[in-house]
Amino acid sequence: MPIVVTLDIMLAKRKMRSKDLARHVGITEQNISLLKSGKVKGMRFETLDKICEILECQPGDLLVYEPECEP
């Protein structure tokens, strides 16, 4: 998929653990892990809003569009 989730990078920049983010946002650590690995097909804007609030960032800091190269 051409949308890449860079949540792990932002967590490292903010020196925050996934466990702490999950607790603040109100979702499970497993869901944070799935987000970090890019294995989710969608995310609620409410969740994205909370993540951005806690990490003090913009949605564009967490999501990057990388088009797939066709052979």
C-alpha cells in the first residue's frame, strides 16, 4: 500500500513507549503495534486526533504517501 505509517519514528522522537501512548489514547497496545507495522486498513479520525494531540504532531508526521513503482 502506498500509505506508510511512521508512528514508530514519532514515538522515538518524543521518547515515548507504545504502552504509554496506548494508555493515553485509550486503545490497546496490540492496536498500536498494528498501526506501527502498517497492518491496518484504516483508522478513525478520533484515534488519529488523540495520537496527534498526545505526540504534539500533525497527521502528516505520521502518514507518508509513497507511490508504488510499476515495473
